[in-house]
Amino acid sequence: MMPCKIYWHAKLKLRCSSQIFLRITMQNSAKQLLEHYCKDADNSAFSKFYRIESPRLWQFLRNRGCSEDGALELLSEAFLKFIQVVCKDLRSPVALLYRIAINSHIDSYRRDKASPIDQLDIDIEQQADHKTEFQNRQDYIESLLKKLPQDEQNLMFMRYRVGLTHKEIANMMELPEGTVRRQCASIIKKLKQQWQDDANGT
């Protein structure tokens, strides 16, 4: 390996190691604060956790398409639910908080009767001239989604409506990224097959 390549390879490894170390440190810090809150009834510890995590969660929701007011509403809802359950399981509190926020985000879309985004339509569409009994393809796609088990519906909403990456979903669900990828691919395959069956009248 050339000296310059060795240098950049080492620099990249150092950067990745630093990011992993920082992430672990932040997770441990959050866990310690919540341990003080849960075990010692230290409200100031939870307040500090809130001050650290609320701006990050708000920005995360904004990046996922929420309006400023919508992000604030989801943020408040997520923390209210979080504070009720966090002391039951302190293993991954930040992941738990984001999982609650994402589920609230999904629920808000359902309350608004939002349709799946175009990319899901593209991913499962088999025939451009396929005619259905529905008014448009989005209605048809939504009808297919409603036939899925609840956990698969949630996964599709996180991936296509909220726009999370496989890695982000994996972190929140505490699953290997490969597992999430396989689950998404399996669901898409199932939807494609249903589309094809309907197209063939079977």
C-alpha cells in the first residue's frame, strides 16, 4: 500500500473510532443521568437529559419533514410517554426515546390519513398500465399496506413515509442492520406479489 493510502486509511479508521467512542460516551452519559433519576428520584438529572436530547430529537423530526410546530408537538408527546416507561428498562434509553418519537410520528400520519410516498409506489409497481378498482395507485398501495401485520406496516412507514435509513431503523429497533434490510426486502417482495396477483386477476 502506498504511503499516502496508508495515511488516509489510518486517518479514516481513527475518525470512525472517534465517532464510535463519542457515541458510546454519549449513550453512557444519558444512561447515567436516567439512573440517577430513576433510582434516586433526581429530577435535575432528568432535566439535564431533556436539555441534551430535546434539541437533537427536535432537529431529527424536522429533518424528517415535520413542521416546527409539529416537531414540538411530537417532541412533547414522546417525552411524556418516555418518562412513564424509561425506568422499567434503562438499557438503551436514547434508542427508546427515538423509537417512541417515531411511533408517534407514524400515528400522526395515520390520523391525517396520509398516503404512502411515491417511492413505495415505484418500488412495488409491476406494470405501468395496471388498472385497479381504486381511484389511483396511492389508494391501491395504501390498501395493500393495510393488509400487512402491524409490525410490517410500521416498518414500511418508517422506511418510506418518515424516510429513515435501514441503519437508523436498526438503531431504534435494536436490531442488526442486515435484519432490517432483509425484512424490508421481504415485505416489498410480498407487496409486489400481491400487485402481480391482482394484475393477473388471481
